[in-house]
Amino acid sequence: MANLHRANLHPAFSWDCEECGELNFCRAITREVTDDATDEMQQAIRESCGLEDWEELPDCVAGLWLTIPNTVVCSRCGERYATKDSQAGGDSDE
Ligand SMILES: [Zn+2]
């Protein structure tokens, strides 16, 4: 065990390519949540936590905030996709 290198693990999302079926992974975009977080970011956090605009952000959201990329590209066939958050069930189709 002592001789093993250490893998530096990063948060990531997985998705399946509809064209070729390849299982793909893409790194999450991580941003550190601090007191000087932008209004846009604080608003996004409030919405996902169900908080009103006037409420203080709880300490539990401090740390890293994960964001999905807008587009992903299949590592095998090169097909490009717009993304949607499967957790939120949102639909970003035009
Ligand atoms: Zn593919």
C-alpha cells in the first residue's frame, strides 16, 4: 500500500452517448462558495435550497459548489450535446 501513487479524485458527472452508447464522464465545474459569491450564484443556491431572497445562506452551502457544463462531447464519436440536469428534471431545449 505504501508504494501506491495517490489518485487525486475530482467530482464528475456521467452520461451516455445516444449515438454510440459510450459511457462518458466530464468533470464538474467547481466553484468555491465564499461570502463574496456573485448575486447570480447566491440566487442559484437559494433556489436549490428553497430559500427566500432575504434569507442568509446557511453554513452548509459553504465549500465547493458544483455546476454542470453547458455542452458535452462524446469521447468516442465526437457527438456534441447540450446538457440538462437530471436531478432537477429541467428542460433546456429551445
Ligand atoms: Zn458517442
